[in-house]
Amino acid sequence: MLPKVGKEVHVCAGSLEVENLPSVHSFLPWQKEEAPPFLGFVPATKKEKQKAKQAVAARGELKVQGGCSCGSCRFVLTRFPEEFQHCYCSSCRKLSGAAWQTWMPTEEGQLKWTSKVGLKKVRTTSHARRHVCTKCGVFLTIVYDEDDADACLQTVWPLAGALDDNYTKEDLCLRVSDVSHICVKYKQPWWTLPNDGLQRIKGAS
Ligand SMILES: [Zn+2]
Ligand SMILES: [Zn+2]
């Protein structure tokens, strides 16, 4: 039974705990034109890469940056990430309210904060913490405890959804060589994985 608040309430489906929710056969594509380029992206073929190279060269260099919804927490990445992981674990679902969150594994020191007003790192699982903007409530990263020893050179994985919309599918074609679905055994039954040929991993790796 869904909660009733007033006449109509929209519930974030990803935050539901019900085990036996039926699978859904129809979704309304709402604001599809606002979807980010990484949604549904699969690594490019040689030919697509060639085309992308020309488009990116014509545009000029990309500043890879992102941040929270209110703008008080901002970061830059020293280069575009090479890997994207769509994660269906309960932490990702509960902390976003969505069916999944998409992570961009980066290397040590690749993410630099350019604005940190209201930024806090909070523990979200026994093995990791996440940066959150306490002004607008948006989660931005995950930092695994094993990578958290040195505050200056720590490995921080940002969420793909936090990237600014200044990059294109061509940037993905040129840089991204690995995209996978992870923690698929924790996926909610109402969400159907796309038939995209990408690797599906039961757990985290
Ligand atoms: Zn914010
Ligand atoms: Zn997750």
C-alpha cells in the first residue's frame, strides 16, 4: 500500500522496500529530451570513434565539471572518465529514489572541488561515505574507506548525473571504453534492464 498524502503523491519508486512489486510493462518517457547522453550509451565502434574525433576537434577542449543542484558544491575532473557503472544496490536506490545511480570510477586526485560550501562527507554504508551538499540534499560522490587515507589525493567517484550538460555523446564515444550494470541482483523487479549487450555483474565487481 502506497502512502497517502493529500490527494495525490508521487513516490520515488527506488525508495520502496516492497519485495514483491510487480514488474512494470509500460513507462511514460517523460522529459526525454532532457536525458543525459550517458543514458543508454554503449562503448563506440572504431567508425563511431573516428566521427566523434572530428566533432570534438571542431568544438574545442571540454572542461569536465559538475556539481549539486543549488550550485554551492562544484567539482572539476582532470579528464573525462573512461568507465561508467550503473548500480542497482539498495543504497544507490534509497539515496536517490531512482531505480539506479551511475558511477564514474576515477583515479586518485582526478576530482578537484572548486566550491565546497555546505559539502559534507557522510557514512552511507559500512565501507564507504558519500559527499552530499547539505544545502540542497544532493549526493555527489562515493569514497570507499580503503581510498580515503589521504584527504588531498583520495580517490573519489562522482555520479554521472552530477555532470554539467556541456559534454556530448561524442565525448563519451572518444573516452568511455567500459560500461556495465552492477549489483543487478539487488535490482527492483519493476525495473527491466535494457537489452544493450553490456556486461551484467551480480555484485559490486
Ligand atoms: Zn547544493
Ligand atoms: Zn550502488
